[in-house]
Amino acid sequence: MTRIKCCGMTRVEDAVLAAELGADAIGIVLTARSKRQVSLLQASAIVAALPPFVTTVALCMDDEASFVQDVIDTVRPSLLQFHGEESDEWCAQFGHPYLKAIAMGAGAAALYQLRDHPHAAGLLLDGHGLGEAGGSGKAFDWSLMPHGMKQPLILAGGLTSANVAAAIRIARPWAVDVSSGIESAPGVKDRVKVREFIAAVRGAE
Ligand SMILES: O=C(O)c1ccccc1NCC(=O)[C@H](O)[C@H](O)COP(=O)(O)O
């Protein structure tokens, strides 16, 4: 079964709804690089409102180590997600499980990065280019998704209810991640789009 991460939550009610509709993971963006940035307080409220067995993922992007430590201590997410140019050693210093985003904007040339993060709990292949923020709605060529890697691979970038079934068929990811494809405005999730996205993933299986 393809797992589903709904990312870029800024409102408690959106996160709770997505979990009720079947999302396996909820992403919260802490970095100032995002138009979906929430405060430590808002992020903690979202985490506290979610039921057990829903994974919470706190996103940072080339942030200071002290800030990342504050996120861990205050928000207490299940996982971190590093979305910038952080090295494996840098990400691993916190001793907290994390996903590492891989910027696939350069196409096949970007695949070299996959071997650089052995300590990551999973790799999130996203459509953005190196140095660019996520949540861009940009897709990459799904046929580039590698197979046979030890780490779970999460497909992200430009997914919507209209294209996610094709993406799953082509890329065969362990999980899919969506943000702008389920929004009515940045950080505001649309109930109908969330429902349709999750139904489309389930329908693809
Ligand atoms: O969502 C953001 O605003 C964001 C900003 C900076 C770093 C990462 C960010 N999001 C990361 C995600 O995991 C998104 O869900 C992923 O990029 C997919 O977004 P979308 O293409 O909009 O579905």
C-alpha cells in the first residue's frame, strides 16, 4: 500500500482532517524559506492534535543547528525532513530520524545525490532544483525513480488527484507526498482536494 504524506499544514483543522481521511503522515514547515512557515507553537499544536499512529514530519531547510534542536525539543516530531543542501553528517548530528529531500530539478544528473545520505530513514525525491524551496508544484520525470534501494523512496513534486495514479504506476514509490496539489491557497488545504487525492492514491493500488 502506498503511504501518503500531506505536507505544508498550517492549520490544526486541516491536519486533523487529512489524518481522518487516511493520510499516514503530516508535514509541517518550520523553515523561514517557506510561504507555509509555522511557528514552533503552531507546529506543536498541530502535532498535539493528531491521533497516535500518524507520523509527524517537521521540515527545515539549511537552518541553524540550534534552530533544528529547538524544533526537536519543542515540536517533538516523529521525523525531521531536511530540504536543503545539508550533508549526511550534518543531518545525523541530532540523533533524530529524518528524511532527506533530493532536488530532482536537474533530471537524471541529480541521481548522484541518492548515495550521499546513508543515515536518512528515507529519501524524498522532489521536483525542485538545487537551492530552491519545496512546495513548488514542480514535477520531475517519474521514470527516473530508482528501484532496489535500501531506503524507502517518497515521490514528491507537482502531484494532484489527476496525476497521482499515473505517477504511482510509473515510479512505484514507497510513499507519495503532496502539498500545493491539495491547497486552495499556500498553507490552506482544501477538504475536497485532500479527499480526492487520497481516493486517487487508493484507487491506483
Ligand atoms: O512546502 C513548502 O513551502 C516548502 C518550503 C521549503 C522547503 C520545503 C517545503 N516543502 C517540502 C515538501 O515536502 C512538499 O510537500 C514537497 O516539496 C511537494 O510540494 P508540492 O510540489 O507543492 O506538492
